[in-house]
Amino acid sequence: MQSVSIIRQCEIKRSARVMQTEGLFDVSEKAQEVKEWKIELPIEDKGWQIGVIVGPSGCGKSVIVSEIFKDNLIDDYNWPENESIVDAFPSDMGIKDITGLLSSVGFSSPPSWLKPYRVLSNGERFRVNMARVLAEKKDLAVVDEFTSVVDRTVAQIGSAAIAKTIRKGKQKFIAVTCHYDVMEWLQPDWVYCPVENNFEWRFLQRRPEIKLDILRVHYSAWDYFKEAHYLSGDIHKAARCFMGLWDDRPVAFAGIMAFPHPKIKNAYRGHRLVCLPDFQGVGIGSTMAQFCGMLCKGAGKKFYIRSSHPAEKKRVIEAKDWRVVNRPKAGTKTAMGKGIGNTRKKRVNVRNKRIYRPVLSAEYIGEGYPAEEAFALWDAQPLQI
């Protein structure tokens, strides 16, 4: 049990304007303001990973954490003016660890990893700040004004992604916030409310479900999503396209195409897959890929995907509904092995040296939609968006 008594005093200089204000608004005369908090935080009584200190502005949240958790409190980071995001992380972190952490908190665009912090949006800054918190505070991190400067959708989705990342490891995290709407997305182990001086342990629950409505759409709907795709803004007009909606808001896009092959018949492949940045980190992109696999399977077709994105490759390797067809090693020239007949090379030039990026390819082997449902969606007239 951690019991703390905190007293804060503020001297009031009784100037002419101060005395006028006291008279106008019937404020009692005083030479100083004194405030006291008596706090009991039994956080050592049980194992935990995520806590929340929540209450309205002015209730003492910042005073409390600056007193009790001053060694773990995160101030604003000093981001380099012109260096990339990845260069700002600790020097002892490998690039795979950095990009994996950025992806896990929902900041998944490789081109954006190369930008300096100053050009990012508020939502992107929130995510990269949280990635640095988790990179640099290995034991306990305390973040004041959590989600205060971001859109509430970004706050909720970001909270879910951050909570998932924290619970995969052994870190502890305390969010200090005046926003109650992040609670069900963070799913903390305990909550402390300074206004009521109330502490309570919580039973973990599932975060709110994200229910996607997926529609067959015209390829022109890609225009809404193309800026968020890190490899190409182009789309093939022959692509069969689908859009995911959450609460009637477009959040994700998937396009698939026929995959001609001398040995594999009736096959399709992923052509474009993107989840908008504000909604990354909670599995929406993987759900869209799963949907494409289930649709093709139900319609009697095979479905293949390929990816060079580290987080996506890791997800596919661990998923039971996907069978890895080819997993080239770093430095090899094969992007997709002869297992499905495509040997296109993915390469980048670094100081005039060709570096081949290993591209994983996989086949969907999970359950398919019922045939009647699959063919109805397969043959649906594309909606013009």
C-alpha cells in the first residue's frame, strides 16, 4: 500500500485588481491558497501492467504523478529538427526492433518513418511519442495528458494498439487523462480518481468490437485511400475492389486480381491493401486480408498474398489460416519463390549497392464463406463512391 500526503501552497498577492475581483464575485479574502491530497495507491498488492489516473482538469492529477512517479514521468521529447523518426530512437535498438515497435502502436508506414517529427500530424506524433515511451522506459512509464491533443477516434484506436503492445511484454504503463472515453480501449488493471480519492482494481474485459461492413466498390474508390499506401498510388482497373466501413466511415480498402499460373488454376492474389492511418494497430488491415481469403475460398478460388512489410510478414507467419509459400532470406534476389511462379525482384539502392528485400508469399487455407454468400458478393455490382 502506497500512502502519500501532498500539500501545495500558493501565495496570493492582494493587488488592487485582486481585491476588486474579490468584491465583484464575493470571493473570500486570503493571503494564500492551500490544497492537500491524501492518496492511497495499493498498486504493489497485485500484479498489473496498465493503470489509469483519471479526472477533470484541476483535480490534481499532474500534482499527484509529479510527486509519486517523478522518476517515471515522461516529459515532451526533444525530437531532432531534420532527422528521421527512426534516427531518434535509442542507439542500441536495431532497425527491426524500431520499425516493429512503430508498427505495433499503429504507425505502420515506412515512408513516414523516414520523415522528421515536425512534419507529422497530431495523430502520428501521438503514436511515435508512445513508441519512444515504450522504447526508453523499460520498467514503468507514466504519461500525463494522455490523448489530450488528438481526435477521439485516434485516441481510442491508439489506446487499443498501445495496450496490446504493452501486454505483450513486461512493461508497466500509467495513463493520466481527463478523457474517460479511452478507458474501455485501454482496459486498465486499476483506476484512480483523485476527485473522489477512489482507487479500484478492475477485471479485464474485451475492448469494444470493431465491426466492419465490407462493400464491393468501383476501383475509383481507391482515390480515397491511395495516399496511405506506402508502395504505390496506382491501381489496376481490372481489380475487384472492396471497402471496409466502421460506423459508416471508410477505414480500409482491399483490391484483388486474377493470378494466371501454369499449374495453379482459379487463383487470385492481393493487389492493394491499406488501412487509413487513424485506424491502424487494431487488426483492421489483417481482417480485410482475411475477408479476401474467405471470399475467394467460398467462391471456389485460391488466394495468395505477398508482403515485404515486417509486421505483416510476422502476422502471416503466426496465423493458422495462412500457409507460407515462400520466405526468401534477406539479400536473395527472389521476391516470390517458384512455389507460385513469380520471381519479380524487390530492391533498393543504398550507396550504389543493390539490397534485395525479402518478400514473403502465402496462401489462404482457412475457412471460406458459404458459397451462396460468397458468390452474391463476388458478383455484386460495384458501388461508385
